[in-house]
Amino acid sequence: MVTSNCVINPEADKRAILVEASGPSTRGRFAISAVVADPEMDEATRRDMAVWAGCSHRAGTEAEYCDALEAAG
């Protein structure tokens, strides 16, 4: 079992993390708690230091997470 509490967001390659997390050693069981970005979030907001501190600077959208989870199997 893998549990993630907003530690996936700072990583650029979320798909790689999700593929690893869904591997045989976890038997496909994991829980994720993460901030997701509004698809309309502008670059100035993403670069704001307060946003970085809030785990939002590399947050994916809900659709991006769903795509990555589906790709990971």
C-alpha cells in the first residue's frame, strides 16, 4: 500500500510515480491526497511563492491525474 499526501505534486513526471506506485509490490493499492489545479491557472499564479508553499506549483488538473492513473494501469 502506498499513501501520498501532496508529495506527488512537486514532481514533474507524475506518470512515472503512478506507474511505480501501481506495481506488483503495492498490489495496486494506494491512496492519494493532492491539490489539483484549475485548468485555467495562469503561469504567474504557478510561479507565485505562496502557491509553491501550498503544493500547487506543479499540480496537475483532475483530468491529467485521471489520464496518468489510467495510463499506469
